[in-house]
Amino acid sequence: MILEKFSLEGRCGIVTGAGSGIGKGIARGLAEAGARVALAGQNLEKVDAASREMNGDGLKTVPFRVDVSEERIIADLVRSVVQEFGRIDFLFNNAGTIYRSPFPDFPLEEWERVIKVNLTGPFILSQAVARHMIEKGIKGSIINTSSLIAVFGGVTVAAYAATKGGLTQLTRSMCNDLAKYGIRVNAIGPGWVKTDMTKAIREDPVRFKGISDRIPLGRWADPQDLAGLAVFLASDASSYITGQVIFIDGGYMVM
Ligand SMILES: NC(=O)c1ccc[n+]([C@@H]2O[C@H](COP(=O)([O-])OP(=O)(O)OC[C@H]3O[C@@H](n4cnc5c(N)ncnc54)[C@H](OP(=O)(O)O)[C@@H]3O)[C@@H](O)[C@H]2O)c1
């Protein structure tokens, strides 16, 4: 039956950056669909609080500390999650960071930091998780969080735009290399979502109005708006979808 294909009962996975914003919304959706979810974040207090909140609602989550820019810590995360759950069926590379500066002044150290968190982190973590899936014969799902900015370029966000464009191609490349193991790799491309990352833009009345006026659905997304797509991509309901970037933007791209 079709609704059973959306169920994540018996599945286990990781969401990075799960202590806030989109990651928290997605993690809750995956857990509500029946999965056991490792909430991985840099700030242990944040993922711990998110986990207590979700578990209080009867969901099954476990908090883990990770800095996705640290290769050794990523290896520890994968080991610890396998120890806790026994297996990893899905990985959501959601953690991300941004730095804003006009291009001529963009500091090299910020360029390197953003690349490490947004692009190298997903590369290392996906590799570790893919190796686990291959070894255990798990036909898993890896999902990356790209952005509209992968297509539009954005303003004053050179490193961020480069990483989101890079994630799109990493998604396609991983799709081609991992399909033979039955591992699917997709990306979601959120539009404008009400999170800490977009707080400064939402507080700028001119930019806020300019963006809001262009969203056909007439509102910014809440993190929970992304949960349905997350569940779909992690579940058997999307069993023939791989290598795709699916935008979830209230129609912004086509306006
Ligand atoms: N908001 C939007 O409109 C929008 C649009 C398109 C794409 N996105 C993408 O969506 C993802 C989530 O962003 P958000 O909007 O939900 O903002 P957010 O609330 O600021 O979430 C970012 C998350 O990433 C985590 N993180 C940052 N650096 C990390 C690191 N080195 N290691 C581990 N975790 C790290 C943060 O954890 P700590 O707080 O513990 O550092 C935080 O939980 C990002 O990839 C972002 O690029 C957002």
C-alpha cells in the first residue's frame, strides 16, 4: 500500500545541524515517520534540548556532538551512531554556515571555513556513511541540503553560493558512483526559510519585502514545511529517484 512506503519504521539515520532551524524540522518529520534519528550538531546543548523535546512527544532521537569540518570527529560520529542504532539507513547533510561580505573584501579564511563546513563536511560524512551502507548491503538514502543560491548566486555570499553549487554536483557525482549499490543520493533546495540563518535578511525591511513579494505562495517557509520532502526522499516512496535537486521554495524560482 502506498502510505506504507512513506513509513520509516525500523529505519535509522543521521541529521546534521539538527539542533535548530531546518535540521530540527526535518529530524522531527523523519522521527514522526517512525525512524530513530541521530540529532548531530556542533552545540551539544542545542541537540540535547531538541532531542528531549522530541522524545517527550514519544519520538526516538539521540543527540550527538559533531563538528562537520573535523574529519576525526565525523569518523567518531559514524562509529557512535552505528553502535547506538546498529545501522544507518539515511543521512541528511543539513549543517551549514554562511558569511556575508562584498566580494572584493571577502576574507580567505572565511572562504575556507565555509567550504569546509558546507562542502568538505558532507563529502567526508557521506563517504563514511556510504562505506557503512556498502559493507552492510544497505540500500540507503543520502540527502544534501543545497539552496536556491546554488542557482541564483546570491549577493555578498561568494563562498556560500560556491558550496551550494558544489553540493549540487557532488550529489550528481555520488548518485552515479553509488547507484550500483542501491544507494540513492538527492538534494533539497530550500527557498526562503525562517531560521537563524535568514534572521538578518528578515530584519531588513527592504530585502524582506523584495523577497516576500516574489514568493508566489505569499509567505516564507517554516522548517516543518520541508519535512514532507525529507520523509519522501528517505523512504521507499522515492525508490526510483536519485541524482535530483528538488527545490522547495513556494514557487520563487519560477516567478
Ligand atoms: N534558511 C534558509 O532560508 C535556507 C535556504 C536554503 C538552504 N538553507 C540551508 O539549510 C541548512 C540549515 O540552515 P538553517 O537555515 O536551518 O540555519 P540554522 O538554524 O543556522 O542551522 C544551521 C545548523 O548547522 C549547524 N552547524 C553549523 N556549522 C556546523 C559545524 N561545523 N558542524 C556541525 N553543525 C554545524 C548549526 O549548529 P550549531 O548552531 O550547533 O552551530 C545549526 O544547527 C544549511 O545548510 C543552509 O545552508 C537554508
